[in-house]
Amino acid sequence: MPHIDYFFATMSPFTYLAGTRLEDLAARHGATITYKPLDLGALFLRTGGTPLPERHPNRLAYRLQDLRRLSEKTGLPLNLKPAFWPVNGAPAAYAVIAAQREGGGDLGQLVHSITRCVWAEERNIADDEVIRACLGAAGFDPALADRGMMAGAETYAANLEEAVARGAFGAPFYITDKDERFWGQDRLADLDHWLGRNA
């Protein structure tokens, strides 16, 4: 059975625009997924990326055009200037980690719900009530938002170290159990194709 390690950031617009396509293709190929939320800013600094505030205006302008086009292409609504962004994505990441450990719900739906809060619903994912609502909507115990914080913080930090060690440098980033790497939601079709030939 093929396996995918999914490195992502809870406040990433490109994670949001992936929707639940990863889960759909994993189901088609009988693949399992481990969700590994991480600190994207720290990953950029560790792997040679440039934080948004330091990027050239040309790159910033292109990013906005690209996001607009991807929103149209995927059919997912997106606010290019959300009210709660940048935001501390760690609390929501800890909730994903706790939910994965606990089980019983839909992790793909949870991740998409959290990112949708930022990019389409003008909701603050650093707010405990927003996190609880996302957990409940995805079939998890909303109280997960209140427990396992220390373990969540440790796993969150470990995910960053693992991502760097395994060659990731952005989000979303997908790594198969055969060390095949795919960066970006726009590479999901390539991952789908690769699994079809190698799973």
C-alpha cells in the first residue's frame, strides 16, 4: 500500500487551494496519508526561501495573479487580502496533530476547513472557538483543541526538522514512501500519475 507524507501549513493559500484532491487521489490508489503541519516561515528560512515581506514587487504581484487564477480554476472562493492573515497557524496545527492521534474524523476535511476559514470565511484560526468548530465539523471531538498542546508543539517542531531533512522547502509538499517528492497543489496531477505507475 503506497503512503504519502503530507507537509503543509494551516495558513497557506496553496494548501487551501489543494482542496481535498490529495484525499481523492489517495482513495483511488489505495494510499494512506500522514498529515504533517509545520511552520512555513521557518521552513523558508531553513531552505533558502524568501519571506513574503522581503520579496520583490514583481514576485508579489505575480503571486496575487496566480492565486486569483487558481481560485477560478479550482472553483474555490478566495479573498486575496483576508482579514486574519498573517496569523499564528500553530494552534490549528496542534489541533490537526491531536486529531490525527485521536482518530475518528476526516483529517482531509479538517485541514481544508481550517484553511478555508482563513482564505474564504474571514475567520481567525488562532481563535479556540474557530478551531473547535472546525474539529466538530470534521467529526472530531472539539475538546481536542484544549488538550495535548505540549505533544502538539513537539510534533509541530519535529515535522519541520523532518521536512528539512527529507528535502521539502515549501507547502504543500508531498513525499511518497519511495521518496518521490512533489511541491505544490499544482503537482497533484503529477502525484496522481506517478502513483498510477508506481503504486
